[in-house]
Amino acid sequence: MKTSRFIAAMAAMVMAASTAMAQKYVDASTLNVQGRTKPSQENPYFRVDSEGYDFAEEHIVRYCRYPVGVNIMFKTDSHAISAKWTTAKRAWGNNMTPIVQRGLDLYIKKDGVWTFAGVARPSMTKDVHKYTIVKNMADGEKECMLYLPIWNEVESLEIGIDDDAAIEAIPSPYKYKVLTLGSSITHGASASRPGMIFTARMSRSTGIDFVNLGFSGNCKLQPQLARLIADSEADAYLFDAFSNPSVKEIETRVADFVRTVAEAHPDKPMIFLQRTIRDDATFDTKWAKVNDERRATVRRMMTELAKKYDNVYFLDSDTITGTDHEGTVDGAHPTDMGFDRFIDTWLPKIEKILKKYGIK
């Protein structure tokens, strides 16, 4: 008799736990997909529909599909939030965490501030992933922002909530948009998770949407990229454009690049950042000479272009990720600490320019 009661009690406990954890899943594309420049009909999470731009670099076409900075905005009264998602078959990068490459990163608004809530860790061996991001939350409605990975396509995404919970899209919290074109640094290498890339962090801290157009290793002032920016409406334009091009490419391309964008957006501010100093050149004298030459070329040409165009600005600094050589993961790509320093260097200057145009 005692054994029967014990078994019945255990069964009831298991059933109760199962009921408490029961979830339903919602297609994330039916919510507010935020942070795309030119949405694609092919996939709701692609940043850019590259059709018609004739990009010569296969990497740029592929990176247009990576949802860097893209996030899903919704509200729910669920006590737990989970995710099921699929990614493409791609090689892992060797200088970034698995979470930033293929994982998800959830922020929930607390006391009016977007606050880190948890991550969805990806499978290391499969392209199909499932993870409970946060659980045991208090009653009440939560405003949520779920960042997508930076180093892979997201082919499908479902958000899991309690069976009896509701979920719906919320509108963008941003009034202004700053389109941000750049190198692997803009792309997010090597932040620890998707919500820690500098465009995402600056968006949350300022309330201005810094939309990400990072193209790792391939942002070289190409005319196709200039046309993409010219075709894209924003309130301002920010450029981390000098990490990838050679001296020759800077000298032969930058004037036409600036002219194309300035003619398309004559009244909008265009802010160009100096090339980041490379810590992997500290002892490599040949590499140091190349970097010094590139930075000098940028300084010379952008100083002249800023004089020529009223709305073109050039920001220069020799301490972008610090002077102790501890701000990168590999001598080139900032860690979270390196991005702290990057933001501390640039954001006050960027905000000062934006305020001149009523963007705040």
C-alpha cells in the first residue's frame, strides 16, 4: 500500500513538473524582426537582399545573409523563454565564442533598462539547436529583445513560452537610425555574445538604432558598397571603413565612395572613424610600418574630404582600444573589454555630431 502511494505521489510530481515546463513554440518571423537594412523575401533574417548589387566578393554576398545585429522584439507573460533554431553548415571561426557565432542572446527590459537575461547555447556538433534561455521568472509581462548570431545564417527560429502564456510583437523603441558600415570589428569579432557587439551596445545605451552592416575582411570602399549605402535611408551614416583596404585602395576609392554617398544623402551626417591600431604590430616592424602608412593615408585623405563636404566628419584617435595592448583576442579583434574602450573613445564624439542634427 505504501509503495503504491509512493509511486502515485511520484507520478503526480512528475506530471506537475511536466505541466509546469510544457511550452508552445512561435515562429519568430511573425514578431518584430529588427535591424535589417534591406529585408529579403528569401529569408526573414537576412540583413540585406544582395540582388542587384553585383558584389564581386562571395563573402559579401554570404555576409548579407548573416543576421548581425538583427533582433526579435516581443513581449510575453511567460515564466520561461526557450528557443529552437537551425543554422547553415559553416566552419567555426577560431577567434570567437560559439555563442556569438551561432547562439542567441536575450535582453529583457527591467526598470526601463535593457538588461541581460541569458543566452541560448548552440550545439557544437549539429545545425539544429534547442535551449532554455531563462526560467522561473516572476509573474507579469516582459519586454524582450533576442539577438541573433553574427557568424552564420539562421534558417529557422522558434521562441518557446509557457503553454498558457501569450506572446506578441512590440514596436521598435528607436526613433532614429544610424547605418553602420564596417570591417570585422563592426561585424562583431570578437565580442563574447551577439548583444555585446558595439552597434548593439550603442543602440541600447543611446536609444538610437545603430544598424549593422559589418562585412568581415571585405569592407574595402567598393563602389557596390557605396551604392548600397546610397540606396539605404537612415538619419546618419557611420563608417569603420579603413581596416580592410590597402593604401592603394584607400587612395583610389575613398573620394568616389564619399561622393556617391554624399550625393545620395546631402543633408545627412557621414562619420568616418580612423583605422584601429593593430596590437599584433607591436613587435612586427614590417606590419607596424604598413599600419602606420595606412593610418597616415586615411588621415590625409579624410581631412581633405571633411573640408570639401559640409556633412562629412573624420574622427581620429591613437587610443581606440587602449594603450596596454590588452584589448583584443588576437591583436586585431576587440574583446568585450576592447569594445568597452572602443565605445568610450568614439561614442561621445559620435553623439556630439548627431546632436547637431537633432539626433538624440
